[in-house]
Amino acid sequence: MAMEKNANKYKVNYGEPVGMLAAQSVGEPGTQMILRTFHYAGIEATIATSGLPRIVELVDVKKKPATPITYVYFNSDIEKNFEKSDAMSKKISEIKVSSLVKRVVENFSKSTVKLVLDKQALAAEELTPNQVAQKIAKLMSVETEVNEGNILIKLHTKSLKEIRVTGVRIMKKVIQGIEDAGKALIQQSKDGSFYVITAGSNISEVMKLDGVDKSRTYTNDVFAMYKLFGIEAARNTLANELRKTLEEQKISVDDRHLLLVADAMTYSGTIKGVGRHGLSGQKNSVFARAAYEETVKHLVNAALFSEVDPMKGVTENILVGKQIPIGTGAVKLAIKKEDIKKVKSGE
């Protein structure tokens, strides 16, 4: 009985404008986010985009989030052991040559590039100059030599451009960890288990590591989740990220509104934004498209190609002053011809 009572409580009445309610429920709190200030705690505060910028990023479906984050969880035999978890974080953490080098000295007359290494950075990553030199030699197919703790790279060219380009490419090379995974930081949850937060979203490569719990590992990059798990995972990620962003701002929105937004963006099998390049720009109604953005373009194209507007939506009917098909406007009454005669005759 209790379940039936709760189910009836959340039922939607026929003709209720669920889309408008969802839009209001997300849009109105968005105006508050501009005014609110909120202090975040923990490591996520330094790397996560939050508030209105994050909402805009989600509904516009940016291909790459400004601050991608991956939450990597481990299997039960690893997550309670700090040493094993720390070893896993080192396997994941992306280390580029640039993070280990103080400065680059190019000698164009001798065709060499000298990397002056940062000893503290090397010690922190538990690397030696020889290890770095060997990795560079393998990745770039160049001759390397370690001299007084620095790396000398010999190039077989006199071209100034090639020497400069080679120096730049070397600095971008990943010598340890997973490319695009970002810096990995080990964290501990309330139950004492360890997990890793990374400032990147190469989740497909992270999943390949032995010991990673694939059922819990997650990224806030919607497109990365879509490519790896499919459209339903992308839909869940969108809804979850919207809810999380609003909750961080102490704003409560019913999950049904957020799920409807996520459903509308993903029901076609691909991810579409809500703007003129997505849902709003692809409506069947000419007037609905013209009401959002690029008004003249839509009206001219409709005239050129003899488009017909079915006038079944809300926006287009408001524009022309007709009754909108929601609420009581969604109800159609029919009467038999014989009954009309009876009414006219006074019966």
C-alpha cells in the first residue's frame, strides 16, 4: 500500500507540460549560481569546474570538459592496502618530460639539445636521469647521453627548425603513466579504502590495468563515457553530473527533471546539445526554430523549401496566438452530428 501511495504521488497528470517544468527547474537555479559563492573542500576544489560554467558545459555538450576528472577504484585486494594503491596510482599518473626539466638549452652549431633536469622532481617521481634518457631515446629514436645529471640529445641535422621542433616534441612526451590520464592523486574514503582521482579522462586505457574495479571507475567526461560504454551510460553521466553540480551549490532539483533533460539530449542515439546546433535547431516546427536563434535564416529557408509547420508544439502556438496543446488545451471534445441537431432543436 505504501508503495502504491508513493507511486501515485509521483504520477504526472495528462497534459502536464513536463518539458517546461524541467526547463524552469534547471534554468531558474542557474540564475542563482551567478550570485552564489561556495567554498569547496578537498582536492576536487583545485581541479573541478563547478557552478554555472559546468551546467553550460553539460547542456552545450562540449567535446572536452574544461577540467576532466576520473575516479579510479580498485579491487578488494588492493583498495585497503596503501602500498598497492600507491603503486597503482604511479602506473596511472601521467609524467611528461616537461615536468622533470628546469630548462632546455639548444646548441644549433653542434645540433644538440640539453635538458637540465629538476632533481627534486626526479626524486618525487622516483626516476633517475638514465631512466629518463633511455625512455626519450626509445620514444624519439635519438641518441642520448647523461652528463652531470643532465641529458644531452644529439641530432643528425643542421636545420634550425628541426632542432627547435624536436626540442618541443621531446618536452611533450609521456615517459611514465597513461597518456592523457593526467596527474593522479591518491585519496581515502570514509570506510578506509583508497582510490585515485586523476586530472584527465583517458578512462579506456585506465580500464585495461589489472586491479582496477571496472564497475565503479567513472569519469565526468560525457563523451569518454559514451565512447566506452554507449549512449545509456552517457545519459546517466549527464543526469548525474547535472545533479552533482546543483547539489554542490545547495540547490535541490527533482531527479525527474534532470533525467528528462538527459533523455532529450540522448534519445536519438547520439548526444545533442540544447542549443541551435542541437535540439532547438532541429525541431520540426519552423516557428519554434526561428523563436530561439537565427530567426531570419530559418524563415528564409522555410520559404525557399516550402516547409509546412504542423503547429503541434508550445512555442509556435504562442507565437501566432493559438491555444497551446498542454493542460486543458490538450483535451479534444467530440460530439455526434445527431446530438448537435438535438442541441439546436432544444432537446
